[in-house]
Amino acid sequence: MAQKPRNGRAGCPDEETLASYLAGGAMPTMGEEMETHLAHCTACLDELSAAHSSMLGNEKKQRRRLW
């Protein structure tokens, strides 16, 4: 898992890694490592949750345009 300080949090995955995990592009071993990290890091879990909610909102807007 790529790590660099983000928002003052050393040891957290970078934004690209979180995005890849959210999109389902994480390798199986990275997925396990990410899940372990998210179980202990509420800051990353909150960021991932917000990104997921944003993605769902964007999908709904796109579907409305198609209809």
C-alpha cells in the first residue's frame, strides 16, 4: 500500500490508493491491508465513506440525464 503523509497522517494510504480501493482496483493483498488499516483509522474510513457517497450521488445524476 502506497503510504505518504496526507493531512498530517503518516502511515495512511495516499489518495490514489484510496481511490483504487474504492473503485475495486486493489490487488487482493492490498485489499486485506487496506481493510486492516481502515479498521483502525477513522480519518481514512471517513474519507473513503465521503468519496463513496459522492460517487453514488454522481451516478444518480447521470442516470437521471439518460432518462
